[in-house]
Amino acid sequence: MTDRLRIALQKKGRLADDSFELLKKCGLRFAIRGGGLLARVKNMPIDLLLVRDDDIPSFVANDAADIGIVGENVLVEEQLVSREGLDAEITMRLGFSRCKLSLAAPNDGDINNTEQLNGTRIATTYPGVLGNFLKERGISAKSVEMKGAVELAPSIGIAESICDLVSSGATLEANGLSAFETILESEAVLIQSGRKLSADKQALLNKLMSRIDGVIKSSE
Ligand code: ATP
Ligand code: ZN
């Protein structure tokens, strides 16, 4: 690892722009261009590693990055599905990209509470969080893993309900679905492994975190 603090960020998607904006408000000067994997911060010894959000927890755990910004939902899912355990924990909550992981089913169907899931199929991109929830509640249902477009599962006929991220609820509504239970509340979080940083990197991280704190407070 270099002596520059490396931050893993989502390259493109719902977290990306708010993450870039937060860092810019903290005084970091950088330009994100096209396909690059690394963006260099011009005025501080910091590099940005631009990746898919799902890879961020393991990149932090495996020392490809010192810290990362990711949705709590993704961190918790990766922790639950990683067989060897994942060395990545929340250092700071960031207050943006708030959403819920919810259970939802067709408005005109038979399912409108969690007990009714027994013996049914639930489509999700979060098998870890869903499986954990079903186990805790003693519900026996089959989780059908999808990579995206989970909201289409009931109309395609591969599941009776879904477990998906919800923010405004517009996607559910557009697909004739209603949420009946929240299983996880999420926001963007700063994550770090248990490894000790060099004194220089730690000092820089402390400075960055105090600026992040200032930005969050001033926007409240
Ligand atoms: P990637 O290509 O990086 O894998 P993705 O398609 O998995 O991206 P996005 O849809 O960009 O992910 O969402 C990134 C994160 O934004 C989510 O994991 C979640 O924390 C947050 N988020 C906030 N609101 C929503 C929402 N309505 N739907 C999905 N994600 C949301
Ligand atoms: Zn993703």
C-alpha cells in the first residue's frame, strides 16, 4: 500500500455523486473522468479507488483501500454472506443515500404481512440480510436471488413477493406493489478495517473526518 490514503468509492450510481460532492465540500480537489480506476486528489495525499459498490467492503477488508464509502445495506449484506467473516466496520455515518430494505408484495394479492410469507418465494438481491431476517422470525420461505429488476419478479411469476431497497416508493407503486415490512434502514457510511493505519494516514483521516462532520452539521 502507498503512503497516500486510499478511499474506495462507487464509480457510478446512486451513491457516487453524493460521495464525490461530500469529498469536494471537504476541500478535496479531483476530477472524475471516464473509465479510470484511480483518481488522484491534487491537493492532498489521497487517491480515490472507483469501483462497484458491492466490492467496497471486501476491498477495505483486504487492504486494497484504507477506507470506503458505501451503503450500510451493502456492508451488512457482505458481512452476512462472507464465509470467512469480513474485516470492515462502520467508522462514521454520513446521513445521505437513506433508504430501507423492505418486503413488498402485489397490491391485489394474498400477501400483506410477514407471517404470510411461510411457504412462498421471495425475490431479492440481498439473500444474506433476508435469510437472517427470516431465520430470526422463524419463517420458512425460499429466497430467489436476482441481480437486479427485483420489482418485476411477481409479475414474471418467479416469486410471490420481493425484498428490495425502497426510498420514495415510486418504483414499487409503478409495479403495483406495496411494502408491508422494513427489515433494514440504511444510509451511506464510512467504513474501515481493524488494521492500524500509519501515523500520517491516521492524522489525515482524522482531519478528513472532522471536515466531514462539519459538512454534515452545516447541512442539517
Ligand atoms: P453498482 O453498479 O455500483 O453495483 P448498484 O446498481 O448496485 O451499483 P445503486 O442503484 O447505484 O447500486 O445504489 C447504490 C446504493 O444507493 C444502494 O446500495 C443504497 O445504499 C443506496 N440507495 C438509496 N436509495 C436507493 C433506492 N431507491 N434504490 C436503490 N438503492 C438506493
Ligand atoms: Zn451494486
